[in-house]
Amino acid sequence: MSRVNVVRRQVLGRLSWGIADQAVSSLGNFLLGVFVARLMGAASLGALGLAFVAYAIALNCSRALSTDAVMVRFSAAGKEGWREAVAAATGVALFVGLVTGVICVGLGVALRMHTPGSEAGAAFIALGIVMPGLMFQDSWRSAFFAAGEGVKTFTNDTVWSVLMVGVLAAGYAANMRGITFALLVFGGTAWVAGLFGVWQSRIVPRPALAIGWLRKHRDLGMRFLVENVVLGAGGQIRALVVAATGGLAAAGAIRGAEMVIGPVAALLMGVGQVAVPEAARALTRGRRALLRLGAALSAGLAAVALAWGATVLVTFPLGIGRLVLGDVWADARGLVLGVVISCAAGCTQVGPSAALRALGRADLTMQCQILVTTLFVGMATAGALIWGAQGAVWGTAISSILGAFIWWSRLQKAQREHFAAADLEPEGAPA
């Protein structure tokens, strides 16, 4: 077997573990959403959607400051270097979880004081209580992917999902069905999975190393933090605008439409986490290898998104939609096409994003994310004000298409600069 085929099979194997892992993780999130949608209705599902936006922002902060640097700089490092990096990065993740958890609890209390009985307030309080566990568990996922040990990530997320579904089922039998219960189960079982990660890796988090880690990797961390916070904030602003203009039911309808393309989101997120170390490895094989990998990732993901979207549009109106989402399906059905197009366009951004990170161009990834998110917020907000939930979805779709062109143009620029500089290196100079 040729070296090219061997490398290709290794890459596909690692990508497969990323996909399998995210499938398990997203299935757990999907079942949590179904639990809320079926038992509590659109308003509770909307509150869950708002809580998940806050969770995504916290997750993006944690990854930017802790495990993103592990992915970029320790994917090809020796075992000892990786272990030291993971001990520090998981400590940072715990710290970020604590800080963001306090913020969420404060926001939830404020919402409950302003609107007694607020579902959103209850969701934020519950999420804040369990946030450190959620950040801790996620840090193991990135750490294992960086080491090329996707099977450990898959095992960890399987343990989490099985525990969560089991406790939710037990709670249902005991008539415990509120949004607070659902989120406490979601985060409480993540704590258990996080401790399981300690056993898997034989690495104990070292929060005392957090400050040193942040200083050492501030060139990446701060830029990735801005990039990830901007990304998360864009989603939160859209959710808040829709909730303000159309109510929690409209936000819940969008959440329901996004849930039915959950398998594609799982695929995108799974590949996305493995894509950065794979791009870093491809870079060592030259410009063409990096470009081929980016193009293959983007084209493959977009094709899957469109295929799944077509399947949903044809089959879900036959009864599957109502079976999965209950009464929420009636409002979500008309939003599915726009969500599918938005998702497919978003998939085409995965390749250039991973390649830019592999090139070490955190400056360009930050620039792209700020520009693309500005488009996203502006077009989604304008659409929501004009046409409610439909306008928000189609505004998002158009901004995603424009965003793909922005990401690819920046990658072309970065590649020209990187390889032009490499060509100017004197012969025999270190690479």
C-alpha cells in the first residue's frame, strides 16, 4: 500500500472517531431536547434553547483559553509534553466553568426577580450550577482528539449520554419533568464523565498551572477567545431578538427546526474538532495536501447536509416530525428549508477555518469570525424584525453563504503568504 493511501486511511480513521463521538454526544443533546419538547412544550424548549446558547458561549471561552492550544500545538508533541499540557488545560477549563457558572446563576436570579416563575430564569440557574462539570468533561474530548485517541473521547461521551438518558428516564417515571431537573441531569452526569476522563488518562487537572498556561499561550488564547465569544454572542443575540419579537414560542420553533438537522450538526462538530490537528499534519506534507484536506472537509460536509435536509423535507411531514417534536413541529416545519441551507453553507467554512488555525493565523480567524458574525447578527436581526422567525432563519442562511466566501478568500491569502515565506528561506535553514 502506498504512503498516500496509508496516510489517507489514518486520517479517515481519526475523522471517523470524531464523527462517531459527536453522534453520541449530539444524540444525548437531542434526546434532552425531545424530553423537554414532548413534556413541557414550546416555551420550555425556547428556554432550553436560550440556556444552550449560554452553554455554547461558555464552551467556546473554555476551549479558546484551554484546549484550543492543545489541539494546535500538542497534536504532534511527545507523550510527556501532551500530559503536562492537558493537566494545565483541564485546570483552566474548571476555572472557566466556575466563572461562567456564577454569571449564569446571577442572570437567572435577575430574570426570576423580574418575572417570577420565569422558565428562562430557572434554566440559567440550573445551568450555572453544573457549568464547571460541563467544561471539565469537554476538556477531555479535545485532549484525547489532540493525542489521536478518539476512541477514548467516544467512550467518555457514551458514558455521559447513557447516564443522562438513564437518569432522565428515571425522573420521568418519578414525575420529575421540569426544566431545572432536565438541566441538572445534563450537567450532573457530565461531572461523572469528567471524573471518568481522569481515570482514562491517569492525569489529574492542575488548576495551579492555569495562569502559566494562559500566559504561555496568550498569542493564540486571546485571539481565539475573541473569535469564539463573538461566535457565541451572535447566536445569543439572534435568539434574544427572536424571543423579543415573536416570543419564546418562536425561539422554540427555530430550536425545533435546528433539532431535526441534528445529525448534520453532530457531523459538523465531530469533524470540526478533529479537523485542526489533521490540518496541522497535512501542512507538514505541503500546500496541496492542506488545500485538498480543506476542500474535502467542506465539500463532504455540505453534501451530507443537503442530503439530510432533503430527507427531512420529504419524510418528516409524513408524521415523523410530530412524533419527534410534538406540537412544536407545526411551527418548526416551515423553517426547515432555511435552516438546511444555512447549515450547508456553514459546513463549507469548516475546511478553511481548520487550515487557517493550522497555519497559526489566529489573527485571520479572528478577523473572519468578527466579520461573518457581524453579517449573521445584522441579517438575522433585520429578518426577524421584518418577518419574525422566518426572517431570522433566512437572514442566517444568506449570511452563511457570504461567510463561506470570506473564509476561503482569507485562506488563499494566508497560504500565499506562508509558502512564499517558506520559498524565501535560505537553503538549509530550519523550517
